[in-house]
Amino acid sequence: MSKPTETEKCIESLITVFQKYSGKDGNNCQLFKTEFISFMNTKLAAFTKNQKDPGVLDCMMKKLDLNSDGQLDFQEFLNLVGGLAIACHDCFLLASQKRF
């Protein structure tokens, strides 16, 4: 068996993180609001600490919850991760353009 690629490790890591936070309220296929807040405050602490609006996590949860069931499934969770990755990539591109 070959070693997993870097990309495969990243995918496995995303699944592992989702599973770690999604099982606390009984359903490991959904992130409930308390689990989402715990995830954000732990794994994305730099983001949450820099927010001036105390309701930002509630707002994010509502926007991410595409089917309005009060929970985030794995696809909705990936929308969060993907959106943050895009924002970080855009910042990286801007910073690299300023160097030239």
C-alpha cells in the first residue's frame, strides 16, 4: 500500500475534524450550533477572536445552513472550509503581487 498523498491527508484531516466535533450532540453526520461554535472557537480561534460582532458565528451558521435545518452537514461544513481557503488564497495572491 502506498503512502497517502498530501491532498489525501488533507481530505482525511477534514473528515476527522468534522467527525470530532459533530458527534458531541448525538449525531455524527451533523454539526449542531453548539458544536459549530466549539469548532470555530477551537480550530479557527484566530478568526473568532478578531471579530467585533458577537453575533458573527450565529450569522455564519445561518448562511452556511443551506437547507435551514439548524445544523451543518458535511457539505455545508465544506462550504465554510472552501470559502475560508478561497479568502486565504486571495490574500496570498494580493501579497505576492505587492512584492513585484
